[in-house]
Amino acid sequence: MDVSFLVWAATVIGLCALIAVDFFVGRKPHDVSLKEAGTWTIVWIVLAALFGLGLLLFGSGQSAGEFFAGYITEKSLSVDNLFVFVLIMAKFAVPSIYQQRVLMVGVLIALVLRAGFIAAGAAIISSFSWVFFLFGAFLVWTAWKLVQEARAEDETEAYEENRLLKAVERRFPSTDEYHGTKLFIRENGRRLMTPMLIVMLAIGTTDVLFALDSIPAIFGLTQDPYIVFTANAFALMGLRQLYFLIGGLLKKLVHLSYGLSIILGFIGVKLVLHALHEAGVHVPEISTPVSLGVICAVLVVTTVTSLYASKKQDRQSPKSTAAAPPSGGAPDGHDGRGPLSKDDER
């Protein structure tokens, strides 16, 4: 798809305008309700759908199909980011009224950094077609790693700061307490960094680590930098509202890693087949409609099986707890014949 500089500029300006409106609406720190999160989630999904429809009308069916395939893939992969975002929020003890500001700025940092990744990836692909072999092999390896992590029994749920964040914390003195939405304060004549800036950097830089697999994945669906960028932008900009909307449901998506591994493995195979085709080997190529169908089917099946497994586990939990033999006896002052009261727990 041949995109002029004017279209690029109009797209970036349009996205900046949407971001500004989103920021203006949520500029005052507050607890985000499910209604607000749900409304804005729908708004960003509708905007993405309208953009894809515009590609269909003014571009081609191929471009629209690639955008929707890329958008859905990036959206599903970004849900996996939310697990880490929850851990980051807990580690830095971010007050609930400031979490939306943290996510907004963190996502903006991630979007800017991803734009650099996309530009670099497009330049490499245009110069070296054999890089598709590397991208494909990397995605297949990442898919296998996801399966291994999902099957690991002692999976850790601790967040570890990346090296960049550790370097920032060592080099710049910071406070231990939040001071509203301020990023810096002056205390005893010294300029100190607040935890608000640190957690924003944590969100933004951590997302870039996830981009190491999502960027090759979307380049496996389309090599058009314009579609890659816009699909990433729409997927990321709706991530903040999605965090508040499905935050409580994340633990119920127990099969998400398996679904994402299938998607990444499928795209990895697609990339290898494309690379072989480019090298002159007669192999079948996977079309965009087939890719879109496989991705949607995997996500639907993964969501249904996850919710079923979680519901089944919730039904069995009380039974298994009741049937479990007592260990260590009941707390002092409790006869062991009913649920513990708050006083008993203390």
C-alpha cells in the first residue's frame, strides 16, 4: 500500500488528537469505574473498526484484512502485558486514583519506542529478505517458551525491574512517597524524582520487551509499515481502559498463554513459508483471510476453555478445602466449626 507523507502526517495528527481527548477526559485523578472503562474500550474498538473500513474503501481489501489481522493479534498479545502491569502497580503501590495516569503516560512511552522498532524492522526487511527466516524461527521459539512457562509448576509472580529502570533509580535520587501526579519535587533544595515517574518508565520500557515478539508477529502478517504502526497504535491506546475493564478477569484466562503460543507459532510458520517462497522454493503461502480466521478461532476457543476451566476450578475449590485434613489446628479462640471471623484471623 503506497502511503504518501500527507496521509502519514494526517494519521499521526489524528491519533494525537484522539490521545489528547482521552487525556482531557481523564485528566483529573479518580478511580475508573467499570462503566467508564467499558465505554472507552468500545470507543477505541469502534475507532479501529472505522479505520479498517476506511482502508477497505480508500485502499484495498488486502490492506483492510492485514490491518484487522494485525490489530487483533496485537490486541491479544497486549492482554498478556496486563498481567505484568498488575504486578508493576502492586510493586510500586500505586494508589488507584493515579493508575490511569500512569498507564496513559506509560503507553505513550511504549508507542513512541515501538514506532522506532517498526521503522527499524521495515528498513531491515526491505534490505534483507532472509530476515524472515530469523523472525519465523524466533516466533516459533517464543511460542515454545510460552508453552513451557504455562506448564511450569513453580511459576513466579514477582516483577523484576529491567536494567534501564535500575540505572535510572541509581543515578537520580527519588522520594518514597507519591506527591499527586508530580514527576519531580524539590525537597531541602534537592530535586527528587517521585515514584510516579519511575512506574511510568517501568510500564513503558516493560512493554518494549513484549514488542520483541509482537513486532515480528505483525510483520509476519503484513510488511506495510503504515499498517503495522496503526495496528499497534490502536491496540495500545485501548490498553489502559482494558486494564480496568478486565483486570479482575485476568486470572480466569488460564489458557491465554497456550492460545498466544499457537498464534505466534502459526505466524512463525507463515513467515518461514513466505521466506522460502521469496527464495524461489515452491511452497504454499498462507493468505491473510486464513490468518485472520485462525487468529480469531484460537482466541475464541482459548477464552471459552479458560472461562470453563476457571468456573470448574471455582466449583471444586470449596469441596477440596472442606475435604482437606486440618493441619496445625484452628487458631486460638476458634472451635474449627465454621468460617473464621476477622477477629479470629487476626
